[in-house]
Amino acid sequence: MTFFKQALMRKLLVIGCSLLVLGSSVPCEATTWKFYLFTAPVNPGTQAFQQFAKEVFEETKGELKIDVYPAQELPYPTTEMPMTVRKNHVQMADAYGGLVSGQLPIAGLFDLPFLVRDLDELKLTMEMIKPKLESDLKKFRAKLLFYYTWPLQNIWTSVPVDFLDTLKGLKIRTNNLPQLNFINQLGGAAVTMSPTEVAPAAQRHVVDGAITAAFAMYGVKWNEFLRYGYILNMHLAPSFIIVNENAYKALSEDIRRVLDEKAAKYQQIMIDTFITEDSSAIESLRADGVKMTYVTDEDVKKAENIAHQCWDEWTSKQKKDIQDLMIQVRKGLNK
């Protein structure tokens, strides 16, 4: 008798839900995703993703709600975004290449100094490595939704830096191993820490500077304590928006279509915004009194020679498929 009662209640619930849908635009059961970021709440990237989530919610009429969590709001390492997505702790994550190259080694290619330095080079390189990236993501039961890039990376310090040799002995916060090796080979002392740790570390003089884009630096107000910029234009820094494959497949076709459309839209929005507004950030930093020194031609040649050593060292530590890809990339970029 209990079985028949339960069956009847299920039928009544379905009928009631159907009637509710007919009489209201509110869905019976909305899907909620957690979207974990590596950036702080005040970061321009975080704000853009909040707008992305808002548009998805509105376009799907509330059927897909994406809750955005900036760095440190969830107890998961930002260096392990792919594994966090695989375990379905979050359904969506911003996997910055410099942070997740331990789990996605091919992502580390973009962090090699002086390799990918403009949008054309980025597009070409992504076309060449995308099959490998997607294959590696499948091991984490994840898929690539879209990618974007942070602007060119430069060195910002609390003391003047006029030449490469001036970096000797300075403690510089780096984002990844290639940057770390580059700074160390220049005679500096590379330091690793999360973005949210930089401000207190600089205020305590634990670090003398950091590598990041002007756009990011101005957005998180690091210019309050890093008053000098050494403009090397080292490399672009892409980040990959990944989603749990099963969570994605569980969405209806209409919801997936909206999500894909918004992803394509925001890939272009974020690339355009970050690159164009980086120039505005440079001007704002200059107006704030941040002194910028542009690298000399002589130091560019010296830096490129050191960078090539970093490329070779990085490549030698990769598996053969990535080594072969690196050969293709260098040939495609004529570098």
C-alpha cells in the first residue's frame, strides 16, 4: 500500500509542477552551479564574470544560476582547478594557465617569456595546442568552455628598476615556473604566492615586486605600494574557463545553447576589454605617479637570450607530445 501511495504522490507532484509552469515563468527546479575564480572580488575579471553569470541567469529565465566565488571564498587550491572540477566540488572554474600547469602541463607553454606576445600569436598557438588541451581536460572530466587572456605581463616594484641588471637581488613575485626561472637567471630572487597574498607581503617588504599586467595591478590597487614599472612586455597570459562535463551534459539543449553563446560573447569581450583597457591602466598608473621605465633594445636582446634558455629548459621536462607541439609552435611563430 505504501508503494502505491508513493507512486500517487509522485504523479500529483508532477501534475502540480506542470500546472505551476503553465501559470508562471519561474521554473520548477533551477540548476545552480558554483563558479570558482582565482581573482579577488575587486579584480576587473571577477566583475566581468559576475555580469556573465547575470546574463546567463536572465537569458535562461532563471533555469541556470551561476554563483560566482572569488579567490579564497571556497576551500580549494586555485592551482588545482581541474581536479576541483573533476570532483564536482564546483561545476565551473577559471583555470589560469600559470596556476594550473601542474595539472595541465600544456598550459605552461603560454607562460614562457617572450614566446606569445600579441593576439595573433595567441590565436595561432591556441589553434595548434587546443586538441591537446581538450584531451588533457577529458582526464579531469572537464571541457573547455572558452578562454581569454590577461594583457602583457610586466614587472612592478617598490624600488626603481632602470635596467635588467637592476633586478639583481630583488624579491619578485612570479606566477609560474618559467617566470621564476627567468627572474632567477636575471639575478633576482623569485617568490611564489597567490594574488591575494601580494598586498600584505609587499607592505611587510617580504617581496619587492610582482609580475602582472597593468590592468590587473591598477584594478587591485597594488600601485599603492608598487610605485615603479619595468615594461618588458614579457608575454600574454591566457586563462581557461572549464566546466564539469557531466554537469554540462545534464543541461537541456536550450540551456547549453545560451551558455555557449554567452561564452563566445564573453571570450571576445574579455579579450578586447583587457587588452584595450591595459593602455588606459598604464595612463592611470602614470597619472598616479607610478614611474615607468621601458626596456632598452640592448636589454631586450639580453632578455630574449635568457628566455630562449627558459624555453629549452621547460621543453626538456615535458613529455614527447608536448615537445613535438613546442616545435610546431616555434615554427608557426617563427621563433
